[in-house]
Amino acid sequence: MTTAAAPIRAKQRPGDRVFSKSAVFAGSMILVTLAAVATFLIVQSIPAFVADSEDASILDSNFWAYVGPLVFGTIWAAALALLIALPISIGIALFISHYAPRRLASVLGYIVDLLAAVPSVVFGLWGIGVLAPAVQPIYTWLVDNLGWFPLFAGPVSGTGRTILTAALVLAVMIIPIITAISREVFLQTPVLHEEAALALGATRWEMIRTAVLPFGRPGIISAAVLGLGRALGETMAVAMVLSATGAITFQLLTSVNPSTIAANIALSFPEAYGINVNVLIATGLILFIVTFAVNAIARWIVARRAEFSGAN
Amino acid sequence: MTTTITPPETRGPTAAPVSNSLTAGKLPNGAPWMVLGASLLVSAGLFGVIALSGAEFNWVGTFVVAAIIYVATITLLSRIVEGARRSTDRFVTALVTGAFLLAMIPLISLSITVVTFGLNRFDVEFFTYSMRNVTGEGGGALHAIVGTVLMTGTAALISIPIGLMTSIYLVEYGRGRLARGITFLVDVMTGIPSIVAGLFAYALFAIFWGPGTRTGIAGAVALAVLMIPVVVRSSEEMLRLVPVELREASYALGVPKWLTIVKVVLPTSIAGITTGIMLSIARVIGETAPLLIAAGFTNSVNYDMTEGRMQSLPVFVYTQYANQGNPPEAYLDRAWAAALTLILIVMVLNLVARLVARFFAPKYGR
């Protein structure tokens, strides 16, 4: 990038020294910030780990019993969202990269990116005002006709503000992320592979199945995991849409729903006091660890196939 | 090898004698459109009959049922005429297009909802009054707009120098362990959930001003934590695009390294960097959770970053929705109007960023 290590060294000017020192300083600020985030979260969390219901009014017994259902709800909602979003996102990415007319493709990509620009609080309003009433009749039908299936067991929620609705909103929010990354990876498929497949008489789908998808698999996986990380940390949309009771249940359509860590913090923090604040910060620490682990997995998958390093 | 020259008589029943061998066994070009039109007609007829019995005409249902009829019909037709392989191809084409159209439903529905509800209160009063001493109708979001501008501006003031200098370090100076460590940490920072950033800022300022204080500067710090990695990432990408030859030409003329960066590298990449910074502002301006935690909410205008709670547009949307008074419509209208304002700001930022990228990009080639 710059001068190679030559025997003759350039003259060190004061301007150079100031500039390089400030660049190093700025880089170190990142280190300091992250260290500060970790330190403050851990220090503030320690009182919560040993607290019981006498210290903190929001605890029933101890901290782990409080955070357990929240962790379950967070992972359950994010997993549902990923399950809905992944096939749709791959479809959209394929449509933009291989089906849409070349001239339109970038415009269509921009339109999907618009979804990512909508603030989450607006998704929350939309989820409550439009989506929940719209899907409620479908939920009723599902419970009436498919109620024997454990996930769809009744009684149906009257408002439609269930974990499935929250997962739908989350899915809409992570679709642009997964789509953007998969689209980039699909576009990187070697053209020669595609043309070879077509020349052998493959239909478009056979070409995609044999050339594009195998090439893009690591990219799709890392995109999915990054989307999952985003869904785990999403706060306002879930806090507004979900009417949570805090139970651990797999049922999708009832009014008994688990809450998520982020939504619970947003809803409880403004009124929290004393040790309750520490308890909520400790749940935040656990969310931080979970998302860190998920993102680390995504990076590991990307790093295994170095050619996709440009994909995120 | 032998399969490519299979004689036609083993093709099965569809390979009947036909006049034109080139278009044999193939649906006509307009077939998908005709089938699509027919599916829409059948579906509309179906829902029209239901609507006759008094129910409202179900637009979404019409399109969903039409899509299902279309996929089934085109797959079946193609299977009869063109065989299994082409039929699968048509099936997947329909599914993939359907996935794209499906994603358009929330976008269109969201835009229509925000514009229709938002325009109810999108008036002069909304932008010139705060919510101080307002209950029920009237009032506005002036305090929230002031807070959003102040906090996002401060966050930008913190994160643009740090982010830009970090990316310069990574591209121009960074070697060895520190650079690799910083790249890794920027990755980690990108993944911090926004609410955790809010908790961090709250905990940090609780030390200085005691527990329970919520100030504008805390909100700005929370936003900066979210903004720095985005700025670093986008600027780094842009700086790496600058050709090495430009730097080498500058060095060859005896220009010091720091002047090369300031006078050659940065001007070349400034359009891309500006775009990245504007997009990062657009990203954090809609953040609700960290501001709810760190800056709190209030009904009054507050110009002081270091003293007292500060309202912001996204938190305004949330509080208007969450603490509805009487009449609730007034509160919901204000929430939607603020949502419309917020989306307009984000859209304008996005649009300007793309225009900057297009019109101020360096001209290569001659």
C-alpha cells in the first residue's frame, strides 16, 4: 500500500508524527470504548447475579429464574423470524441477481434496501395498527382447523399480538439484510460456471441449483446468521407488537407469550429503580454475549471461505 | 454422451408429430401472462361472489389466491406440454418472483399507512409547538425534533473524527497485531444490540451524575457507539478503493505521508466517505431503544445536552403510542405524524447520500 521497507528511511516531519499518532489514538478509542462497554456492563451486573426477590422487586426467586424465560423468548422469536425470512430472502436475491431484467435489477435492489431504512419504531406502529388486526382472522382459522398441531394450539389471541406476529415483523426487518448479502454472493458466481451449465442444456433453475447455490452456500449461511444476530437484538418492534406474559411456551397463536430480553429492558427500564436497574443491565449483558457468539459464528463461516470476505 | 442423441421416439406421449419442430413441446411466449390474467380473473370472480353476500372485497385474498392458482396452473400446463424439467423451472420462476412481490406487500402497506395516518397532523402546529402543558389535541413535536437534531449532531461530531481517523489508521498505517485487533473489535461493535449501547451510556453517566439521571449527552454517546463502526467500515472501504499509484505519485514528488493522505487520498474518496457518513446518520436517527434508556422522555424543549431529559422523534413516536390519553386519536395521530417526519428525514438522507455518491465521484479515465 505504501512505501516498502527500504534502507533509506523517509524524513520524519512533525506533521507526520502528529497525524499518525492521532490515527493510532482514534483506533485505540475503539478498543477503549469496547473495553468500557464490557467493564460497565459487568460491574453493573454483579449485584444482580447475587440478588434475590428481597433486593429487587422484579425478581420472583433469583436472577437466573428471571432471565431464563427471556432468553428462551429471544431465541424463539429470532429463530421463527429467520425461518420465515430466509427462504423469502434467497428468493428475492435470486430474483434480483438472475431473473429480473438487468436494467431493473439495481432499482429493485434499492427498493428492498428501503425496507432496511425504516426505523424500528415505525415497524412497531405498523405491526400493531395494521399487521396484527390483519392476521388475527387467519390465526382464528388456524386454531379452529389445525388446533391439533401443537404449535397452533388454542385459545386464540383476540388481538393478534402474538409471538408469531412479532416474528413476522422481525422477518420483514431482517429480509433486507439477508437479501443484500446473498445477492452480492450470487452475483459473484463465476460467469463461466453459469454459462457452462446453460451450454449443457440446463434450464435456468438447473443452472442455479448446480452453479449458483453451491457457490453461494457459505455466503447464505453467514447472511442468515448475521440476520439472526440482528433479530436477537431488535427491541422496539417486539416491545410494541408483542403482548408478553413471560411464560415459556412454544404455542404461536395464544395470548400467553414469552418476552424477549431487549423488549423487556425497553418496557421495564424507564420505571426501574435500585437493584432492578442492575438486574436489567445484567440481562443486557447476557444479550450482548448471545449476539456476540452468533456474530462470531458468522465471521468464522465467512473466514473459512476467504473469497466471501467482501460479502458483509 | 449417448443420452444427448436419444432418438425422438423414446420421448414419451407428448412428442407427437408436429408441423414446426423448433417450437414443438414448448408453451407459447405469452402463455405465462395469459395464465396470470386468467388466474386473476378466476380469483377476482371467486371473491366477487363472496363480496356479493355482503362482505367487503378482499384485495389481499384475491392476489394470494390468484398467485396460488397461477403457480398450480403454469406448473401443470408446462408439465403436460414441456415435460418435468421445464415445469420445475417455471415453478421456481413463479416462486422466486412471488418472494419478491411478497416482500413488497409490507413496504407498500407501510408506506400507505404512514402517509394516510401521518398527514392527519402533518401541519404547521406540529412543527412549531412542543407538548408542554398539552393534554388531548394540539401540541407538536418541536421538542423531539430539537432533541433529535442535537443528539444526532453530537453523536456525529463524536463518531466522524474517530471513525474516519480509525479507517485512515487501518488503511494507511495499520500493520500487525493492533490493526488486526481493531478490525476484529469493529466487527464486534457492529453487532452490539442498540439497547445494550443505551445501557452502557446510562451506566457510564450514572457514575458522573448519580443513578437515574438521563441527559442528552448520554443519548449522544449511545448513538455514537452505534455509529462509529458503521463510519469505520464504509470509510475503510472507500479509502481502499483509492489507487496505490496516486499515493506513489505523490510520494515520488516528495510530499510527506500525512499531506498525501490529506491532499490526495481524502479528496479522491470524499464522495464515498460522505455517502457512508450520511447513511450512518440515517441509520442512527431512527434508533429508539438507546435513547429511551439513556436520554429518557419529556414534554418540553431542552437545548441543554448536559442537564435534564431530552426527547427525540423516535421516542416521541413510542411515548405517544404507549401513554395514550384522552382522546386517544390525538395521541395516535401525533405518533403517526412523527413517524412520517422520521421516515421523510431518513429517505432524504438516503437520497442525498446516493446523489452525492453519483455526482461527486472522482472521474476515472480520460
